[in-house]
Amino acid sequence: MATTAESGPTPSAGSHEGSPHAPSPQPLTQRTASAAGTSSGRTPVNKLGVAAVVITVVLWASAFVGIRAVGPSFSPGSLTLGRLAIAAVVLGVVVLPKLRMLPRGREWWPILAYGVMWFGGYNVALNAAEHLLDAGTAALLINVNPILVAVMAGVLLKEGFPRWLIIGSLIAFAGVAVIALSSGQRSTADVAGVLLCLLAAVLAAVSVIVQKPVLRKFPAAQATWFGIMVGAACCLPFSGQLVAELQAAPLPATLGLVYLGIFPTAIAFTTWAYALSLIDAGKLAATTYLVPGTTILISWLVLGEVPTMWGLVGGAICLVGVGLTRRKSR
């Protein structure tokens, strides 16, 4: 996915889900079919964008399982630095041979912003919160993020507030609430953990809005790599802690850290950026409501944690809600 994004302007709001290249003349039959799809209320589907979204959701969901597995061996700051360092190396192998230009002047400001907030602050806050909150409560709190993104995208990116986006987001959020309230023990919900989770959600939401314009200038892999490098630089004070914890960590925990760096970080953040270059920020953020349900499924398969009936119901509600966000208001 990293090599498919092209430098150049992001498509306009009317064509953001099509190819990122300039449209070529279409035969009459294709134009008629496209018009029919729009008039019926269905949003045209970009297959690469959909694939990028699916990869992102699955890998980000797996990160919750991975963080839970390696949490006893790594503290929040060192875990973040380890993930980012591994991701920087892996993604750098892809980006550096094709890197033709670096950001200049003011182009660095949004990159520095989402690098510090998302790759640095968000990950540290989330890692710390998962030491204080059960998984269900954390999933509920983090998933206020899509609503924040939808509101900010409507105001700042002029994406507006489509009726089906609002309705679908609320339904999907209700599904997340069902999953959260039906999973795990809720007695560990600590005020500090709640505040950390909410902080992580806000940092992620602001970062999505800040990153969107960067993708008009730089391909997804480059935009992601720049942010990872900034986040890693911010986490350098945790270097000594990371070295000490790596020396004491069992091999499975170290391998888990490597997994988190390659898949949920290097790959998933790149596929997310690629999808963001094609899809409105509000609509794309709504798809992350699928993460908690996917996390339950992965935990079931990998850790043997059987989901509750209400967890499955919540996942189904999320699917319905996300599906509704893809509709267009008449």
C-alpha cells in the first residue's frame, strides 16, 4: 500500500473516494452507472481504499491484544519508543529509496504536530491508560475519537455534517458501548486512567485533522514515516528505560514488541494515511468503531477469550452503524 499513493493534490470532496489521479473521460455507460449509484444513495467504492481500511482496523485491533500481552514487561514510554524505533527502521527501508524531497518551512508544522500528538502522546497515554482501565472501558473511551473527528472535519475541513454520517456514528458508538459494558471487569476504572484515555482520544482526533492536508503534498508512507520519526525523537528520554526492560524481558514479550512496531505501527498507520488521502476524515474515522469488536474476535482466537453474547451484539451494531455512514443524504 505504501507505494500506491502519489504525490499531488488530494481529490476534491466530490471525488475523494475515487482514484487519486486526475479522472480520465469515461464511456457513456460508465458515467450512467456512476450516476445511478450516486442517485441511489450509495457512495462509490474505491477498492484500494476499502482494503486499506480493513488492514488498518484488523492491525489496530490486534494492537490492543499485543499491548496487553507485553504490558507487564514494558512501561508506557519505553513501549512507545520501542514500537516507533522498529517502525522507523522498517518503513524507512521502503521510504528512503524513493524519497525525492523533504518538507520545507511551514510544511513541517503539521508533521511535527501529529508526530508529537499521535505517534508520541497518544501511544504513551493509551499504554498508561491500559494499566489502569479494563479493556471494555478503554475501548468505549477511545472511541469517542470518531465523533470528535467528524465534528472537527465538518468545521475545519469543511466536510459538513451529512445526516447519515451522524446517524451511523451514533449507532456505531452505541455498539461500542454495548461491547464495553459487557466485557471484562469494570472495577478497575480509575479516574486517572479515564483521563488518560480521553486525552489519547483527543490527541488522535486532532492528529487526523492535521494530517489530512499533509497528504495533498506527500504520499502516505512518507507522511507516516515523518510522523514516526518525530514521535520517536520525542520519546528518546525513555531510551535508558527501554534498554533495561529489553534486557529483562522474556523472548515472547520482545517478539510482541517487534510485532507492534511492524504491523500496527509501520503498516497500519501507512494504510490509514493512504485511506485518508481518498476518503473524508469523518467517514474514515467512523470505521474505527469496528476496532473493539475486531479486538474481541482476535482475543477469542489468540488468547482463548470467548466473547459474550452482548459483545457479539455490540459488534453487529457497529457494523450496521459503519454501513450507514457510507450512505449519502438525498
